[in-house]
Amino acid sequence: MGSESNLIEFQAMSLVGEEISHMALDIGGSLIKMVCFLNSDSAGDQSPQSKDEKRDIPNGKLSGHFLRGNLHLLKFETSKISDCIEFLSSKKLQRCGKWCPESRTDDKITVKATGGGAFKFAELFKEKLGITLDKADEMDCLVSGSNFLLKVVQREAFTYMDGKKEYVQIDQKDLFPYLLVNIGSGVSMIKVDGEDKFQRVSGTSVGGGTFLGLGKLLTNCKSFDELLELSHQGNNRVIDMLVGDIYGGLDYSKIGLTSNAIASSFGKAITEHKELEDYKAEDISRSLLRMISNNIGQIAYLNALRFGLKRIIFGGFFIRGHAYTMDTISVAVNFWSKGEAKAMFLRHEGFLGALGAFTSCERDGLDDMMAHELVEHLPSGVNSPKDGVIQDSDPIENENIKV
């Protein structure tokens, strides 16, 4: 590969005048995730190749249609859904909301959508944009999106521990089974046995919504990213009770606990005569993030152990490529498994549902896409860099997706 650029290429552009030939939505409790496909003509590609032509795919199968263009991944806060509505109202959305092999004469605009908001905001999209949301099952989309990324995008999965990122090349013949842990407002844990074979085996209500909700109450932060930024500067040991605090600075070696292991999250608040305002917001944020990430990692491993799974893949916008979050989850999985299991993460973790909804349109020819450049853009005026850019300490160039 050539020189590397930022993984998340959130450029401040609004795609004004661009024709979206296909799109899909994942409308969650906290965020709206959007996948937009722009064909080559719209994306400014002057390639002579037609967007609708017969091609031989490398695996020997004959494709029905060949699409060429760019995928754009965008996000909006669900609480500011008007920003999403405004963005879509400025686009040239094809009538069926997707690329169609044949011309359409009706005025119906249908868009694939998943997540609870696909039901909650269905009338709003119809009223404001004339769009009918074609609802896709949330779990189906999460699994489809994960399988799509793991099969199609190079260097998608990686491990992260002690500040070190290592990309994992997964043998496609050995992809299944795995445990998919999707961390959104809450957490779903899904045992994936095949392309369309999966079951939700567990979950927890302690997830991203917990972090933001308690964070807002305890620190007066207004956004998830503000909390994450604070956690960079914090010291959880000011608030968390450690094993060493109980044992006079010593390890509890008999059961394998080091002196710096957390014995009780927020436990020091019990023994100290302090009020909330006496604690720094950054320390609270750090402790809160550590508590939630630790518990998710532990619960995930226990479920992997329950089904004999060694591969645990974490996704969802709670992670956001955040080094401390990934490191905490990885340490938890490593500790409870005694080093036998590793946590794996995805570069495009937050878009599983939206990508799954997008790929559910395979009967329209999208399953036979041969070349897409996966590019992530941030619409101008929707989120500033400090409000939502995913930072990556080990940047990697955007990939060409080939199937």
C-alpha cells in the first residue's frame, strides 16, 4: 500500500448537488448512521466503464450488474434528527432511494432502514421528505454488516492492547462461529454461526447510553465525545478503590489480583468525605468509562466461554476507535480468559447496522458490486471535528472494497 492517511476521512463537505443512487439508515437511540452510495458519474469518476454491465467476478460467478462508485458513511445525533432531514432534503435522491436496474416511473421513494428509529420516525420521514422507510430487522442487519466488513474489507479487524494495534487476517473458511458484541446505547451479544444463522444469546443494559447518561448527570458534559475527551485527562485511581488500597499496597496474589486491579468502581467515594463538586470531571469520566468497558469485556468473555467461542468481535459507536476503551475491554477479556481469548475490533465498527441494511438490497444488484472505494465523510455543519471525528492512533488509508 501507499502512504497512509487517516482511517476516518471525515471531510467537511456537504456533497451538494450529488446524486445519491442508493442509501440506507440505522436510526438508533443516540445516533443515526447513514450509508450513501454515489455511482461513478456522481462521484466524479470519468471511467468509461458503465455502471450497469455484465462482468466476470474473480470467483468465477457471473454478476448480474456491475456498480462502480463510492460509499460514504455519515452520522447524526438522533436528538438532532432535523439535521439529518435537512441534509437529505438537499440531496438528489433517486426516486426509489436506491440504484435500480430499470427506470421507475412512480414517485415513491423507499429507503432501507433499521433500528428502533425506523419505526419511531417513519411518519416524520414520510411527512418531511416523502420517504417511506422499508424496515429491516436490526439483528439481521448487524450480522450482515459485520460479515460484509470481515469478508470484503482488507485490514478491517484488529486487536488492541497496551497501545499496540495488530491487524488480523481472518481465513474466510474459518470465519464462523464468532461472538458479535454490539455496543450501542445498550449491548447485544450475538452468536454468529453463518451468513444467515445467528442468535442473540445475551446482552446488558449497561452500555453507551449508560456512559452518556451518567456522564451528563455527574459532569455536566453535553456530548459523548466531550466525555471521551475528558477521560484522556483523567485518573480513575482517584475515585476507584484498588486492591492495593485494601491490602496496604500489596497484591492479592493467591487469586491473581495485582495491587492496581480495581476492587470497587467508584469505591473511594464511600470512604472520603467529599461532595460531587470536589471531584474532577475528567476523573469521573475515566472511572465511568473504565467501569462500563470492564464489565462489557467480562460479560462478553463469559458468553464466549459458554458457547466455546474463541473469537470475540466488538462493534458499535461506543468504541469509536478510542484507545482507552479498546485497551480496557481487551485487558478484561485477556484477564478472565487467562490469555486464551482476544478481543477484536472493527475499523468501521459504528456502521454495522447501516451497512447491513445497505447490503440487504442484494436483489437490486448491490450484491455484485466489484469495486467501491470506502470513504467516510462528515456533512458540513452537522458535526464539528471535536463533536464526532473518530481518532485513530494508527491511521490507515481508505480501502478499495472488492467482492
